[in-house]
Amino acid sequence: QVLDISWFTESMREGRPVTVESRHHIQVRDFDALEVLAESSEFNENEGRCLAFRRAASVLKSLPSAVRSLGATQGLPCLGEHTEAVIEEILQFGRCFKVEEIQCDERYQALKLFTSVFGVGPKTAEKWYRRGLRSFKEILNEPAIQLNKMQRAGFLYYRDISKTVSKAEAQALRCIIEETVHWIMPDAILALTGGFRRGKEYGHDVDFLVTTPELGREEGLLLHVIDRLQDQGILLYCEHQGTTFDATKLPSCNFEAMDHFEKCFLIVRLYEDQVEGGLQRNPGDSRAWRAIRVDLVVPPVDRYATALLGWTGSRQFVRDLRRFARKERRMLFDNHALYDKTKKMFLSTTTEEDIFVHLGLEYVEPWQRNA
Ligand code: CTP
Ligand code: MN
Ligand code: MN
Ligand code: MN
């Protein structure tokens, strides 16, 4: 069976970003294989190959149905020879030898386990692996290992925060954050971003943008919100980063660079009776609450649109869109601004729609940005 992919290649010809709607009938096994390869490349610091596998996975995800023959992938962009070989093997044997080899690899297993802890990146994971450490128990029993505050929270709440967050739990958190923000400033603007804004049923955290109708009034708001959450006794962990935003700087070309807005990474306590239908629980866990990761970001209101686009994601969608802007439109954008290199000027944006208009693209709804 050969797929009809004409609708797809047409939009890709121009190098437009891949758009994927949140649907439930896509076959996931093939993306999992590519994700293992991407992750393993990341651990081996092969960033280019890692991105190539992730891009290939998102192209496959965007297909209207599962790939059933190699012919079906003919003419698709972004599928390199490595990916083609993996797909061919899976189609022929139902499995991929290289992927299975990686999954059995001791280093891959250890690095995957360690980086699953909040606050532990590939560098720390590698350091622990080189010391001969292989399990959480070994790490926590090693006196020479000094965990920072974030990593301590990561281990302390590991069971809860490695569990998915449901839509109902995200809604409940939205109510809590909304009430807190509006208690302090009734006309503050709050938006749910990240995967939940894209309509996902589950996430690994809950992301919010907070701003104020007038520029400058956002100063001090976040610290006040943090204080108030603390007073409510629901703040389990907080890392606050002040703003380093500089309005004169051109948008960054480096996608991995963090934005400069004031923000905080939190772990918040959510009670059973706050969630419609109750909490998601681990077996045998009878606590009346669970811990959830929350990100709050505070852009100044004139940067709200670019910040909203960036924090809505997906990571891959925004990466593709930025590449499209640079290559096809000679424009740079990041979470802070949109800049036209031909006109040598910043383009003002009030809404996400403005950004798509400036880029000469049709508007892409958040639920179509799941690439
Ligand atoms: N993001 C960002 N700067 C950061 C962290 C995240 O711009 N320092 C963006 C990411 O690129 C992503 C979005 O914010 O597009 C949300 O990030 P994240 O919560 O990690 O991912 P989600 O898409 O929400 O998925 P998940 O369900 O795993 O949380
Ligand atoms: Mn998220
Ligand atoms: Mn994530
Ligand atoms: Mn997040």
C-alpha cells in the first residue's frame, strides 16, 4: 500500500515547518526507535545526528497514516540514509538491530536513567557514569557526590514528577495559578502554554506565561506570586531566575539558548480534592496529594506574542519555523523578537497571528503544532 503524500510534500517544498495535529491513530513504534537513536546521539554529543533523527521522526509523525512500505517514504524530506535504513529494517524484520543494541548498552541505560532526574543533564550523568555509578542507590550512597538543590528536589519527588500530568491536573493547576496571580493583580494576563495549549492529553509539566496590560507593571509580580504560593504551603521547590532581557539584541540563531525573561521552575503540591476525577497515582500510594513541575515565565507585554509562540512549542515545530524564517524569509526570531534582516528592523507583534503574517505563512493553530 502506497500512501498519498502529495498534500504533505507540497507544503514541504517551500521548506515550511512541519505541522502535526494531535491525533490518536498514528503508529508510535517507529518514532520510538528513532527517539532511541536521537537520544543515543545526544549522549555521544553528536548534536547534528540527534537533530536529524528528531526531524525524521516528526516528518513520519505528520503522515496521515502509518508507513507500511519503503515506497511510502519516497520523496519525503528530512529522511537521511540512517533513518531510511532503520525504517527498512523495521518493515522487513519488525525490529531494528542497532536500536536494540543501544537499548542493551550499559552506558545508554545509565545515562537515560540519570537524565530522567530533574536537574541532571547529560554532563552530570556522564560524570556519574565515569565514576562507575549505575543506579540511584549508588549515587545517593556515594559520599563524594554533592547534589545541588535542584537535583535533591529531583530525587525527593522523583516518583511524582516522572509520572505524566493529566489534562485535569493541568486545569486544576491553572485555577490555582490564576487565583494567585489575580489575587495580586486582578488584570494580569495568564496563559497556559506548552503541550497542554497544543491540546495534548498528557504532559511532563505545566507551563504558563504571565504578563501585565501595561509595560513595566510586570516587575516584581513573579516574586510576589512565589511568596503567595509559599504562604499557601504548596511550594515544594522553586528556582527563580531574574530577567536578563535586552531589547537591543538581535534574535539568537542558537535554538538551544534559553530565553532571557524572568522565570521560575517550580514543584507544586496538588491535592486530590482540587482535581476533577482525582489525581493520577502510583500503585499503593494513598497520599492526598502529588507533586507537579510548573514553569512560569514573565515576558514584558510587548514581547508576549513571540514568547507565547516559543513557549507553546513544540520544540521541533518552533525549530522548523525559525529555520524557515531564516532561510526563506531572511528573518530572525526567538522568544524575544522578530527581526527582518533585509529591512534591518524589528517587526512588531501583538498576537501570534502577526508573526505568521510577517512570515508570509497561513496561521497554524496550536493543536497543529505537535511536530
Ligand atoms: N522552552 C523554551 N525555553 C526553555 C524551555 C522551554 O522556549 N527554557 C519552550 C520549548 O521549546 C517548548 C515549550 O517551551 O516548545 C514547552 O517546553 P516543555 O515544557 O519542555 O515541553 P512541552 O512541549 O510542554 O512538553 P511536555 O509535555 O513534555 O512538558
Ligand atoms: Mn511542558
Ligand atoms: Mn518536555
Ligand atoms: Mn516546561
